[in-house]
Amino acid sequence: MKGNSFGRLFRIVTWGESHGPAIGVVIDGCPAGLPLDAADVQRELDRRRPGQSELASPRAETDRASLLSGVFEGRTLGTPISILIPNADADPSTYESLRDRPRPGHADWTYAAKHGHRDWRGGGRASARETAARVAAGAVAKRLLALAGVEVLAHVNRIGRVRAGPVDRDALRERVERTPVRCADLEAAEAMRAAVLEARDAGDSVGGSVEGFAFGVPAGLGEPVYDKLEAELARAMLSINASTAFEIGTGIGVVEMRGSELNDPFGIGADGRPAPLSNRAGGIQGGISTGQPLRFEVAFRPPSSIPKPQRTVDLATGEEVTIEVRGRHDPVIPPRAVPVVEAMTALVLADAMLLAGRIHPDRVDARTEGGDAVSAAAAGDAPRGAGAGPG
């Protein structure tokens, strides 16, 4: 099975199935010297794990991460980092009756059509359980980006017909974890919560979207023509389970605008260099970062596992049948997808920073965390062919 790896210089491979003994990730390409311990990873996993509220699956996973390799005395070694996450509350019994009956909206049939043999226990590899491994890897990428002063944040900006208003960086930092909906607009969050509970109580589910941001991104990241920064972000976001659409900046709203309304004019920035005076482009022009914050949106479908009767086909008998999906499922995806969106954003940006020589591929200088001279590369000691880049 192909397609289990992501990234070019900062590379990850995730592994494991939803109801197997464990899931995990191997990270290759993280420079040596990065301060890292299990607590850094655990903080992010705790945000994603199930069972946190009435809006999430009651599956009681603790998601306790173990760093098996690549870290010694609190710093990365520059060697592969392996992270193990046990599946402590797996229960495949609820899926036994569905082993030959593909669930509508799931990957059951397509996996069977492609491979001829699949793990029917909760979707196996296609389960959103896999995203815990992404979040673990994203925690490492976030630590690396912090050395360069880059901060990745996200929140739920829409559930059903309820949409949040504009939010700023402080709101994203301070309010997102104050509500189970993870929306930085607290008034909208309460209406979103009501919409989720209404759908859940009706035996149904509801869709929504996550708005992602990255602050402190330098100008010059991105590799046109085919590896544009927004293309890499789109690939990352659309690889997340149940995602259905990606927009950056004004997004599809551009179809209703004129160029004079959409274009971001230039002026002289605080550093004396040209800079966009607005950010309708979402921080990227021509596939390259502008130095403005990145802003984008990812849409997620309503969860497919619902107890309402649905039609399918029994693959063993060839007969049309009706099923009702039971078990432990989320009635909405975006609240638990927030740390996943952040993780995938961090992975894209860590890779882009390494490719641009903004972070040295071999080692980092942890003493400069939060400052400008984040690595030997930024200090002018980049390897041949890897200039420090603009910005």
C-alpha cells in the first residue's frame, strides 16, 4: 500500500490501524539539537483524543505517546524519531456484523475494490484514528517552527449554518480551548454546540469547517511551479479524513469580485521593504509566501457513521440490505480536527523552511528560540546550494 508518507526534507510515515494494537509515526529529517520530550507531543495529543466532551466519540483512549528513538537527554539527535501510541480501548466487536457490508460514506468499498482484502475493524487504516499519528508528528514540527518565530493556530469557524465572525491572533490563543466546539468566537460557539447536539439527538451528524492560520511566516517560502505553497497546503488538508474542500484567502469568493477589489496593494513595511497592505490572498502569491499571515479554510463533511438506517450491499451474498451503524462515533468532526489541521500546517511549513534554508537541515541552535538567528543556516552557515532566502 502506497501513500503513507508525507514531506520531502521533513518526512513522516504513519502506521497502524484503528483497532490494532497501536498506531504511530516515524519522522525523518528533523535536525539535531531541537529541545523535545514526550510532554511536548502529549500536549497536542490530549487536544485531539476522543472522550473529551459530549460532542466527541466516547472511545476512552488515553493516547499516551512514547518516544522510542531519535531523542536523547531532551534533544533530538538528527536521526529518525519514532513515536508509539497504543490503542488502549479498541473494540472491533461492534463492526463484526459489517465486515461484508460497506458503510455509506466510508472507504470500506473503495479499499476492498483496490486491495481485495481490508481491515474491517472500524475502517482500519482509513479511520480518523490515524490522525493521532499526524498530530504527534505535527507537535515536533511546531517545536521546530517555534525556533523560527512561526506560530500555527486554528479554530472552528463554521458548523452547519452557524458561522463565526472574524477573530484575531489573541482570540485564537486564548479562547479556542475554552469551549468544546473550539471556536474563538464564543458567542458563535454556543450556537454551534446547540447545532451539534440537535443533530446528535436526531441520530444524525453535521458538517463544518476549520480556519487555519500561520503567523511569522517569512516571505519567500514555496517552490513553483508545481510545488506552490498553497498547493502543498491543499494536499495536506485534503489528505485529512473527511475533508472535502480547501480555500485560501478570499477563496471561492473571488468569483464575485473584480481585480480592483481583490488585489493586495503594496507599500513599505516596518522593515523598510515592500509588503502587502492587505491580505485578501491569504499570505501567498504566485505559490510563494508574501510575509503576511497565512489564512485558509478546510471543510469537513458530516461524519458518516450514524445510527439511521442506510442502504448498502452485502458483498458475501450480493444482496441489497439495510444497516444501522452502531458504536462510538463523533457527531461532528471540526472540533477534534483543529489540532490535526494545525499539525498538517506545521509539517508543510517545517518542510518549506528546510527547503528554503531558513532552518539548517542538520542542526538547530536552541539557544536562540524565538529569535531571528534560529540556525546555522540563518547565521550564514547554510550548506552549499541552500541560501538563507529572503525575509
